[in-house]
Amino acid sequence: MLGALMFASKIIMEALPNIHLLGILVVVFTAVYRKKALYPIYIFVLLTGVYAGFNAWWVPHLYLWTLLWGAVMLIPRRLPDRFYYPILVVLCALHGFLYGTLYAPAQAIMFGLSFEGMIAWIISGLPFDAIHGVSNFFVGFLILPLTKLLERVERYAAR
């Protein structure tokens, strides 16, 4: 269900380029479910491929969201909330700012771009990455309430 929620949120927000809830959903699911967050992440990636076609653009999705998951996993959960959640917001924003740069190596390999061609590809995408990073930062403020809500739901379901 969580992977389908990610997919639905992406489809609903497609009219707004590079503004979506995917980053915060990956962060929230990782904060709550830790390793098990990989299930909804890869269900989302699979649904995206099924919906839009498994093409060259899809290949980087196999690692892009896992990088954000891994970064969240590296943050010690025992940090006080006043440090933990701002770090998560910054990670989410950073992932948005670096999205095109992280995407570029796969594109360069698949399309035979030189290093200079890859750098040009990254530079041409900087305005989109800026939108992505800024929107991830502001939407990232939903991480705390969504995490607390999901934790509460999990506690209630465990009864």
C-alpha cells in the first residue's frame, strides 16, 4: 500500500515539475520501518516502470531512492528529535538538489556521453534540480508530523 501511495502521489503531482512527495515519503518510511522501507520504495519503482515503460530513464530509479534511504539509515535514530528531524529535512532537500547529478552517471553510460557531455547534462538540469531541492526542503517539514502519525498508526495496529 505504501508503494502504491508513493506512485499515486507522483501521478497526482506530475503537473508540477520536480515538486512531489516522494522524497519525504522515502524519509518517513525509512524513519519508521528502517530496512523494511525498501519494500515500498521498490514497489514504487516497479509501478513507475510498469506505468511509464521500462526505458533508459527508469534505470537510475533503481538506485536514486535507495541512496536517500541509505542516507537516512546512516542517521542515528537515538538522536533527540530536535536534531533528528531537521537533519532529515536537510537530507531530503540535498537529495533534490543532487538528483540530476546522481542521475547523470547512468545516463552517461547508457548514452555514451563523455565526461564533458555528462557535466553539460548536469549543468543543463540545474534549474530543475534547484526547484526539486527547494520544494523538497519546504515539503520536508511534513516529515515530523507524518512520521509521528505513522508511528502512532503502527502502535495502534500492534494492539
